[in-house]
Amino acid sequence: MGSHDCHVFMQRLLPVGIRHLLPEDVVKPIMLLSRFFSQLTAKTLRRTDMFQLRHDIVQVLCKFEMIFPPAFFTSMIHVMVHLPEEALLAGPVNYRWMYPIERLLGELKKSVRNRAKPEGSIIEAWVQYESLTFCGIARPFGDPGRGESFSRNDMEVAHWFVLNNCDEIMAYLDEHEQMMKREHPSHLVARKHLITTWRSAPIRAELFSGCNVNGVKFLGAARDDKLCTQNSGVHVPGGGESTDIDFYGKLTTVVQLLYKDRYQVIMFKCRWFDTNPNRAGSVKIDHGVLSVNINRTWYDDDPYILANMASQIVYLDDPKAGNGWKVVQKMDHRNVYDIPELDASDNDVDNVADQRLESSMENDAETLRDTNVIQEPFQIEGVSSVEIPIQSITIDLGDLPRYDVAVGPSNADDAVIEEEEEEDWETESDDSDDNESLFNY
């Protein structure tokens, strides 16, 4: 097992598997250590978080000293105390570790078929990879859905969700609702009239088994269950009246709604698990680990969301809760970076990379400023320096011919030069004749 596998095991699998095997006072420090490395290896770091981690890791190791024998605390255990300080100085760990390079070299090594010419095998495999990547970008959908029905009622529900969640339509929706409120005192009547108005919109739908959204591959649950990987987990943060409730489910079908004038909307049809915290037996939180009951569902009549709303998650079996319970694992994809937006007017930059860049820019500015002000002359030891004014320097060209740049050389000079060139040409021709006669003999 490689070092990257150890990181995945410690950050993802170990907190899930030890909760029902070890005592509470042993589980808690291990969970804190796992959370420490998860925050330390995040793609975006904050200076305040690093200061807090530097304080927390000391307390975690003190709790470890109460559990493990002294032989456990080697230099590798002590080095964890200095990792937050290293992140403050060098920036996020994701941009410094060797895992991406080792993974790429491993893929290139697997593509070698002819050991006599490994470069050619690597180039051929890389061309195939780029071709498949281009095809995936040009055709973001998977195979067409087979054996799946999409009724008129499903189309109306999906269309209604589009009308209530597309930013481009919200202005028209508010205007229409205000107009209907003036004509009808009931808000419900205005909503029903809006549904009736847009129900006759001529649209059609196409179904697919998967889709690529923002560089992330999603697959339907029917196809995903046959693979050893997971690409069907879906998470949507709560909005509107349920801002404190996150929605977790599995993707079942990708729906493409086609409108007039080549307009299209990509939607996900999902099977949502019941995550209402007010209902017993729906969710469990143990040591910061969230588990959901996949046997209880809700929003069966409204299963659609926009494709760009979904973020991908992974479900793990929960051995402590039993059958039917899954632990939610939120993943950070390798090639996807969620860069937080910072206010330009905010002078308190908390990002580690930004502060490191800002300090380096200040150092460079001071260096350039010092170089412009302080100029040390070049001087050889034992030789006195003499200042010579530039106006007193003259250059004697001697007998070199001088030409007037504006007028150019005279015609007489041209004739002399042409005569000299003819004489040289005759001399060269005579030499060539002698050489030919020499070869003839």
C-alpha cells in the first residue's frame, strides 16, 4: 500500500470503521487526527485555520500520549507539529506533493507495449487519450436511456422546476406574478395560472444514462451499480425555506429538455433520501460523520434538479448503524478547483498563497528600489579610478575610406570597384582552367 493509499485510508476509511470497534476515548483522538490531515491537505487554506490546527495538533498528541506507549512517539509522530507551520511558509500541500507526478508516470509506464521503443508507445497512447478526451467534451452525454419512460406529467414537473429555478426567467416570473396578484387576490391562483400559461410550451425530452458536468462525470444508478466505482451520488445544499437541510440522493436519469430556437436545459432525475432532521430514523451524526437512511425517500413527486446544482459525493457502508445506512463522503476532484471569491476592497487577506505572494512582491519591490538608489562602481584593487568626460572622447579613423551616407559613393569609385572585381574573376577562372588541365593529365 502506497503513501497516497495511507492518506485515503486515514482520512476516509478509518473514521468510518473504528467507531464501533474501539472505546470512546480512543476513537475521539483518532477522529481528530483524521480531521487534522483532511483540513491540512485541502486545496484552499486560510491562515486562521492553520493557526488553529497548530494549536489543535498539540492537544491531539497529548491525548495520544494517554493511550499509546512511549515507543509509539517517534520522529514521524513529532513532525506533525511542524506541518501547519510548513503550510504557512510554503502554501497548500496540494501544489507541493508528488502524488500527481507519480500517478502520471505510472499511467505512462502502463502504456508502454514495445520495450524497445517506449517513447513511441507513450506517444501513441497519449494521442488516443487526447482523442477520447475530445470526444467526451464534444459529446458530454452517455448512452441513451433504454427501457425508461418519460410521461407528460414528468415533463410538466421538470418544466415547472426550470421556470422556478432559472435566473433568466425569474424577472419575468416576478412580473407575471405581480400582474396576477392584482387580478386575483389569492397567490395560489396566480401560481396555477402561471402553470396553465406555460403548460402548452412545445418541448420534447431526451433521456441519457450519464453526463459530464463541470469536469465531473455522473452516471445513473442502474449503470453505476455494475461498476466498482461510484459516480451516482448527488448532493444539493438546501435553499428557500429549507436552508438548513441538505439533500442527498442518487442520480437515476439525465434528462435533456429541448425548447424552441435550439434552447436546451440539462436536468437530473434523482432518488432523494429522507434527510429531514425532525424525523426520527432519517439521519445520524456521530463524531462529525453523517449517515443517511437509504430506505426512506422523499420528494418522489418532484425529483428533478438542474445539472449545475449537483455536486458529487460517495456513499460508504456504515457498520455501526447497520444495514440500510450509508456514510456521506464529500469528495474534492483532482482537476476541479473551487476558488473562493475574495472582496477586492478587503485588505485583510487570509489566504496563505495570497499572503505569500504579497510578501514576495513587497520584497521584490524593495530589492528593485534599493538597486535603483545604490549603485556601486566597478573598481579593480590597486588601480586608481579616473573620470573622463564623454564630450572629450574622440575616435581617430585613420586612413579608412569615408562615405557620405546621404549621397553614397561616387561613380568613379564604382568603376574602380568593378574593374577590381573583373580582375579577380579572371584570376579565378585561370586557376580553374589550370586545375581542369591537371585533372585531365
